[in-house]
Amino acid sequence: MCTFLSNTTIPLTTPNFFETKWQSLFEGRNEALVTLAMIFISHEIIYFGRCIPYLIADKIPSLQKYKIQQKTIQNTSENQWKVFRYVLMSHFLFELPMIVGFHPIAVYFGMAIASVPFPSLPKMAAQVFLFFVFEDFFHYWAHRGLHYGPFYKHIHKLHHEWSAPFGLAAEYAHPIEVLILGTGTIGGPLLWCWYSGDLHLVTTVTWMTLRLFQAVEAHSGYDFPWSTHNWLPGWSGSEHHDYHHMAFTNNFSTSFRWWDHIFGTNKKYIAYKERKASELKALKAKKAM
Ligand SMILES: [Zn+2]
Ligand SMILES: [Zn+2]
């Protein structure tokens, strides 16, 4: 949709390529159905697509030195297949109904759905960053709560079936956990929408995409030189979350390291890293002799 100057036919903005495509997706169709299809299909493509590089890496011997846990091997074809089937079932049975409820709630909170122009890139980046911060804080406390005795036993234990996780295992979780942690993902955009009245679906979809990238990488079990935490200060990444799966404690946050640092839930992790570093130093000294 073009915005026109008064008394003239010169458009203020012409829809760009992506805005035109976005408009054509919704034109003449049911907005709720298009939103549902867009979120569900993009979720499937991004989640499983993001796992593919790690599945390929599993088959390349020279990359195995980047596996964080060298002794515990759980990324076997059998386990990957088991997790793939469970996650696919979970997407259809548990996540799809949640996504069905997304459109009416988003409209209620005033989210812009089919309209263009899109927000500016700086605005989108700022909002996505805000959602990362909100989700990380929510996730930290919800995840810490899920480690409380009965909650762990009946809900979170399933996700911890893998002490040496792999990408596909990111969403291998009990449906109640999916609901609780999913609230952190969608809660930020809805609260922001309610507070500011200024949020577009395209920003929400961008946020969900980046959140999926984060979750799969955190569970990948690989610490490559190019892994996000090696170039983005404060980012948790695979090395941080892998320890949580290995030790069943500490490192409860998901995207950033600061909450575990502030609330003192990274002490065992820090001690482990120091121990590993001194072991490596001793080994190098022994080899040099
Ligand atoms: Zn946990
Ligand atoms: Zn995990």
C-alpha cells in the first residue's frame, strides 16, 4: 500500500521487493490462515534446515576435533532419527495448536500483520534485541524452576535425556516445557505490542527465526572457531549450554551469559573451565619436555 502526499499522486514510499511479496501473500486470502501457514512452515524450514550443517559436520572426520564433548557420543544416526520423529510429532501436536492461537492474540494486542511498509531496519534490530533480553531473563527463571525436583522429574528430564546434545535436540522437550518456554519467546513481542502499539509481524517472524538459530546452535555440541560466542561478547552459545546438559546444573540462561553471572549460577562451570585449562596446560608442558 502506498502512502500519498496530499493533493498529489507522487508516492512517499514505493513498496520494495520484500514488501510487495508480503502484500501478495495476504491479498485475497484469510489473514489468520496466512499467518498460521507462514509461522508454521517457516518454523519447520528454519529449524530442520539449521540442523543440516551439523548433520553434515557429523560425517566429516576433520571436524570432530570441534566436538565439545569428546568422550560422550550421542549424535548417532539412531538417536538423531529418534529425536527427529519426536520433534516432528511435537511440532504438529503441540506447537501447531499454539500457533493457531497466535493470530487472534497478536491482533488483540495490536500487531500490524499484512500492512506495509515494514519498520526500518534499525527499529527492527532494536525490537529484536529487546525480545532477546526479555526471553533470556524469562528463560533463565523458568528453566531454573524446571530444575526443581518434581518439575524436573515430570517435565524437564525429557530434554536432559541428552547429556551431549546435538542440534535436533533443541526442541526435544515435554509439551508443558514447550508451552512454558514458548511463552518467553512470544511474551516479549506481545508485551511490547501492548506497551507501545508499534510492532509488525515481520519483526516477530525475524525474532522467531533468530531465536531458532540460537537454540539449535546452543544444542549443536560443536564449538567451531566461527561459532557465535567466539565473536559476540556475552553470547552463551554451544559451549555454555553444552555444559548445562553435561553437568545437569548451572548455565540456565539461553542467549546471554550475564544472568548466570549475576545470580551466581555459573560457579561450577567456571571451576570446570579452569580445571580443563590447567589440564591442557599441563599436557602441553609434558609434550614439550
Ligand atoms: Zn535444564
Ligand atoms: Zn537444552
